[in-house]
Amino acid sequence: MEISDLRVALFSGNYNYVRDGANQALNRLSGYLLKNGAKVRIYSPKSKTPAFPSTGKLVGVPAIPFPGRGEYRVPLGIPPRVQRDLMEFGANIFHISSPEFMAHRAVTLARKWDIPVVASVHTRFETYFRYYNMAWLEPLVEAIIRRLYRRCDAIFAPSESMAQVLREQRMSYDIGIWSRGVETDIFSPARRDMEWRRSLRIRDDEPVICFIGRVVMEKGLDVFAESIDALHRRGLRPKVLVIGDGPARQWFETRLGRDAIFIGFQRGDDLARAIASSDMLLNPSVTETFGNVTLEAMACGLPVIAARATGSLSLVEDNVTGRLIRPGANEQFAAAIKHYCEDLDARAAAGAAGRAVSERFSWDAVNGALVEGYLRIIRHRELGGHPINRPR
């Protein structure tokens, strides 16, 4: 079997109606498959006002707004009309990308129809409840996710550090790596634009700390703000550039105060310019499984100060491309920021090292590795093999 023989049914809770790193990775995967002759059909909630056009044919599934986060939708399942579409499409592999109701139903159908099924892991979903005063739910959610993943033929993590977490959680006996890529021709130190900085009333000699991503509490907004407070106590007041938007924006704006500049969602060249025109990335989140924004910042030549967590451990080398800080250690975050604010040589060296690391990540290479995983699993089934995660 070759890539052109693949017929992939991709199930996503959010394929394109809200822009985030996970759904952009899925769209890139679809583009890679289609470019190489494979067939792809995507099953996801639809929106009348999607954040960006979908890559590949998108079949809508019924969904309801996520409680308290109405911009996200929860797929309710796979109704008969969608099941008929699936049968007509004739998929030879299912790919689920988020552990919600539809994913459980997709795995059940795959087992019923004897079709191999894989899962990709995009976020530490079980950790989200910590940010909404429901940490007591975490063990239950982890158990539900484990049951889902162990019914799959294999799961794919975006980094070796995340794969190790999944092994420790006993999520699967077959864990592969589907990393993430970056367009180093777009995300580059050459995109730095001093005139653009000046248009935001940022002085040339003023350090800029950037935040990139959805402005939601699970991105560590509280730790970010407290680290900036700790920096102020050390006598430094650099500018904060917030690149992104989200439901917690008003809280974040009030919390950061007058030294923060919010420029909303950016994309493409505008996003690259905003990142490259900053001086360092502060990423205190512990919910990412990879950290697309970390890689984009490194490609732009920025030092990264990040939480020592799965999203950064496979990218950031401590004291080389930036600093890895114990989650929640606000004073240590502040000390690392202060170091890069004051030591321009250290800032430049870390940025250059990060750029060199980023050049190893291309989208074709990482998507090709996932496709090899698809083909391996299909061949195993065709030879009469059985998934080792499932009871016989």
C-alpha cells in the first residue's frame, strides 16, 4: 500500500471554526494527504463564520456550545446520515483528534466495521479542569480518555516528552510521534520591523515580552501576570505584547495594566512580524502537548522562557535556547526575563540557537512520519494482526 491508496476519515471537535494550533496542524495534514493523492473526509462541527477555510471536504456533525466556552462546540455523535456518508466514502483508516463524544462513537464504529483507528493527542485535556475549580474531576477524565485511547490501534503524541507522559498514564501500548512543523521562510528573524514597533509606541531600546495564543485561563495567564508583577518588583517595566484573543482578554487586559499592548489574532506574515519584533517569549502554560507558538518564536530568533512541561521539554534546551522554569515559580520566571532584558549577548545567543533548532522541523517531514504510521497499522491489520491495546 502507498499513500495514494489511503482513504482517511478524520474526526475533529474543531477543524476550522476557531483558530488554534491543533486545527491548523490537522488542516496541514489534510493538505499533505491530498497533495500526495490520498483521499480525506473530515467530520466536524461546522460554523457559518469559520475562522479560516477548511482544507478538504468537511461534513458537518451536530454539536452544542461547550458550557461556559460558547466559542467551542461539543460534537454529539455520528447520526445515521453521517454514518451513511462514512460508508460511501469507504475509509480504510479512522483518525480521531480530540477525546469527546464523537470520538468514542467513531472508535465504536471502527471496531464494528473492522477499520483501524488511530488518535492524535493535541492538548493535556485532563488538566483543563484545574483552571475552573474542578481539579477533582481530573482522575475521572483521565480514566475516560484512557478507555478511549486503549480502544485505538495506536496513538500519536507531538513530542517524546508527551509520549512519556502517555506511557506513564497507561494510555496505549503503541505510541508514535507526530510532531509539528514551522515555515521557517515566514517565521524568521528577518521579519523584525522596527517601524512597526514604533507605531505601537515601543522604544527601540525597550525589551518586549510576548504572549502568543488563545487568551484563555488554561494558557497560564495568572502565572504570566504574576511573573510580570515580580519583574516590576525587580525594577523593570518592559512592554508586554499580547498576540491573540479569547474570552479572558478583558481579565488579562485589566490584570496586566498600561504596559501591555493587545493586537488581537494575527496570521501569516503579520503574525511573523509581530513575533520577530518582540524580544522574548514567555510561555508558562502546562496544557500544551507540543507548543506551536514556542517553535514559531524560536524560528523568529527569540529566547523562550517556558514552564518545564510537556509542551516545551522537547523544544527548549535550558540555558541554550531559553529557560525552563518549574511551573508556577513566578520569581524564577521573572529572574529569567530580567536576564534576557539586561544581557543582550545572551538574548542573541539563545535566539540564534532556537533558530537553528527550528530549521529541523518541516511540515512535510512531520506529516510524512504520521503517514508511515497509518500505512504500518493498515499493513498489520491486513496481515491478520490485532491491536495490542484491545482485548481479544
